[in-house]
Amino acid sequence: MTEKVSQPRQIADRLTSPLHDAVFSWPTLLLLVATGLFILNIFASPYFLSPWALSDATFNFTEKAIIAFAMALLIISGEIDLSVAAIIALSSTTMGLVLQYGVDTPGLILIGTVTGVACGAFNGLLVTGLGLPSIVVTIGTMSFFRGISFMILGDKAFNGYPPSFAYFGQGYVWWVISFEFVLFFVVAAAYYILLHRTNFGRHVFAIGNNPVAARFSGVRVARVKFILFCLVGLMSGIAAVLLTSRLGSTRPSIAQGWELEVITMVVLGGVAILGGSGTIQGVFVAAFVMGLISFGLGLLNVPGIVMSIFIGSLLIVVIALPILAGKIRERRT
Amino acid sequence: MKAIARKHEFWLAMVVMSMIGATALRSPGFASLEKLAVIFNDSSMLIILALGQMVVILTRSIDLSMASNLALSGMIVALVNAGYPSIPVPALMVLATCCGLFLGAFNGVLIWRIGIPSIVVTLGTLTIYRGAIFLIAGGKWVNADRFTEEFVQYTRVEFLGLPALSWYAIAIVIGFFVIMTRTTLGRSIYAVGVNPNAALYTGINIGRTQFIAFCMSGALSGFCGYLWVSRYVIGSVEVAKGYELTIVAACVIGGISIAGGVGTVAGAMLGALFLGVMSNALPVIGVSPFWQMAISGAAIILAVIINASSQKKSKRLILRKEPGAS
């Protein structure tokens, strides 16, 4: 959005060593922050190190992080989706709706994810088919999707999900390792491979850096972007299944404000908001950073709204520091 | 380009008027002057805020922190009024505006001096400002009984049949019309949005122009902070929560291009009026208030589609004359 006057990119003659890159990379920096937070938390509260407390803490961020991975790809490609929380609301509502007709757990999951994909495809169609700016389209669909939830539910709620459905948001795979936490790792691995190890991932970076050049190189820009919107929709649908299962009920106000938290997570993970660069590792660590902050502060009885000050400041500081460091380095040379 | 923009405002005005007309068919009182005055008064704050957002969007930025800024400035004047009832209200209005200006300038400095994208900065300050309300008020609300009578009346006093709130909006609309069309500042704001490269070569400081735009949106948010608290007689953390996107929606419906450089004062005002008329009309024609969100969402999507098709941009990337628009 804030496009500065474009200048030719400078490329150094010599590559820096891979070790240097790994040590000074964004994920490493974040990992240091996360470790610091972890140690701080140990000192701050005696309850922090209990396995069950830590396990509980993961629920704070896994659902959001699952969306954040797909969102990272979308943002790298130069688009954005502000409607993810609204997609959760609509998916959850359709699940509640078919529940009234006696649909059981497998059907519920299918409906939830299909609704998510359909919403994502709708966004994708508007953005790629009609060539509209994604930020505005998704502000519109954000009201539209959640609005449909409100139309269906009004001030009521859907309850009475079957017991077998509760596993996805409340179940444990082994000891304190929850199903959600395992899914978080699986999704992270899948997106790591998709973004960093496949042609599709290279296309995403190419589009984000220069859509025109990408198109001239034979990348199907519109199709890749459409798929990314569908993926974000799919992940929102999955998050809706998890969240609905965890809460055991559906209200139209479910997951309100999550879109900004998901985007904060992505940006915190080192993904350039203007597109073109970012890593899944970064987003992965950023999820833990945000989880640790909210959990640690929660143990200290800091209210949620004050926590948001920390997260907001963290977002700005973490983005500002490398830029400032770069400026100082520039001045020296 | 100006002809197209003018066309958009013309059609939007037609749509708003036909909405009023259609609603009046169902309920004849709807088109009465009194009711129209009520609708305008209801939309006043959104009009003011949309103007601030417009200036920012014109410079290719976005301000997502406006609603939080409004709530924080509002809470500050609410606390001052509850604590020191002797301070005259005009001083409080200035205080609210200055608070907002300061918060906006904070956004602006980060964008101008450090070069962080505006969407990131304001996403951060959106939560920071909202959290700060909780801190300064200690999590408490300022309830209706703690405000002075004068504080509440400054948005309600009627003059020529319109409440003061509406007159503030009218004055600000006129002021912004003059700024945007008759001053070098207004022209440079458009120039930065249309083509930053060309603007730079004509000697316009892009960062500084964006900084000024954020100061303007901040000051208007702060002023609306007072108006909001005075109108709804409550100061709380929840004030105007989620309103930032309604403001952007008003701008989008008003034909202001999110890519920058395109949009007018009349457009922003009509976009806000469109949403105001709609929220007043739906209950009258018997539509459940729960439908309103979906309808305004659909309106935004439609508005974007219409805006885009009126600009007739080729969908083909290859062999297009002007690349890199997205």
C-alpha cells in the first residue's frame, strides 16, 4: 500500500555463507524471543511449567496458526484475506444448521470444510476473475459471510454437537498432546513443503515479487492466487471445525477479531506485508511467541485487552528494528 | 478520470435517493424532513471519519486505527469531564482533537521516518490504543450520570432544525472540500496517490504528505471521540469496536480507490450516507436488523465491482500498457 518510489535492487557480488544466513535469519531471531519469553514465564509464574498448563496454552494459538500458514502464502503472493474470521463463523453456522437435520460427525466436518473452501473460492473469484483489490473485496465478504451467519442465527445459538465431534477440539492424541497440536505440526509441515520445496511455492514467491515478470515467465498468476484463496478458505473451515468442537456451540459472533490476530502472526513471522518474501518457519515460531505472550500474561492475571498492547507493540517493534538496523548500517558504509 | 469520478458520485446519489424513495413507499414518514435530518445526524460521525480515511487512502495508505483512536480520545475527555466538571466543553473538544492528532502523528511518524507499511503500523496501534483505554480507565466505564449537562448538550443543541452534531459534520465537509480542491496540500495528496514517482520529481515529499494525511485522520478521529461519547453518553473500552472497517467500507462505497489517488469529498460523504440510510431504512421496511451486516457486505462488494468496471482496466496482464498495478 505504502509504495515507495521504486529503486533498482542491489545484489551483492558474493553470496553470504549459509550458516551466516541461518544464524541471522528472522526465524532464529524470533526463536530467541520465544526462548526469552519462555524463561521469563518460568520465573514469573510457578504454574507455568506444568505439562497440563502448557498443553492448555497451545489451544490459544493452534487454530489461528493453522489459518496463518495459508495466509502467509497468500500475503507472499501480494494479496490478503480479511474475511477468515467471518469464514469461521459461516462454516460453524452451516455445521450447526445441518446438525439440526441429524447429520453426524463426518458429515459435519465435510460441510464445515466445504463451506470454507466455497467462501475462499468466492473471494478468489472476485479477486482474480474480476481483478478487484483483495483488501477491499475481503472487507466486503467479511461483513457478508458473518452477516449470513447473523441472518441464520440471529441472537440464538446452535448447541448439541454429538460427543464424537468433541474429539477434534478437546481430544488428546497421547497424554497432554492434543489433537489440535498434532494437526498444527502436520499443517506446518505441509505448508513448509508446499512453499519451500515445490514449483507451486516458487510461483508464489515469483508472483509476490513481480506479477508481471511471473506472468511473462509462464506462471498462471490468476490460477495460483485463486488456489491460495481456496487454501485460506479451507484452513479457515478446518479452524471452524476445531473451534466449534472445542466450544461445543455456534454463535454468529464466534472468532470475532481473529483476522487481525492471524495477520499479526503472519507479519510477526517475518512475511513482508507487501508480498514477495517470508518463511513458514517464521510463522511457526511466531505462533509460539504469540501463544507464550498471551499464556504467560494470562497466568499473571493480566487482562486480555492489556495483552493486546504487548502484541501490538511487538508487531511494530519487530518490524521496525530490522529496518532501523539496516538504516544504521547504511549510514556507516 | 475526473469525469468518471463525477459519474460515480452522481449514480451513488441517485442510489441513495432511490433508497429513500423506495422506503418512503412503504412508510410515508421516511422521506419527511424531520426523518431525513435524523438520518443525516446518525451518519454525521461516519461522514467525518470517512473524510479522514479518504485522505489517508488517497495517499496509498490505510488507517485501521481510527476507531481505537476515537475510543481512546473519547475516554480521555470523558474522564476529564467526570473528574473536572468545571472545564468548559470547547476546551474538551480541542483536547480530544489534540489527543487524536497526537495518536495519528504517532502512526504517521512510524510510516514516514521508519518506513513501515501503514497497514502494519495501524494494525499494531489498533490494539495498542484500544488497550490503552483499559489502562487509563482502570477497566471501568464512565457512565451517563458522571457527565455534565453541558458535555452532553454540545452535540444536541438544535440550530435551524439540525442538531449541532450535524453542523459539525457540515462544517468539516466544507472545510475538506476546500482543502482537497483549493489548496496545494490537497493537490499534493492526490499527486502522491496517483503517481508517487512523478510526485517526487515535482518536489513533493511523499513521506511528509502521508504523515500529514495521518495527522488529519487522527485529528478527525479524536474530535469524533468527543462526539461519540457525548452522543451515546458512555465512555468504555467497547466504544466503536470494529468500526474501523465500517469507515473503510464507507470510503469504498463512495468510490475511493484503495490503490490511491482516486476519490472525492462528495464520494466519501455519500458512501457514509448510503450506510446511514440503509441502517435506518431496513427496520422501517421490516427487515430484521440481523440482516443488515450481510446486506452492507453485499453493498461493499457490489460497489467495488462497479468501481472497477467503470475504470475499464484490461484484465490481461501480458501486452498491457501499464504494468504492475496490483
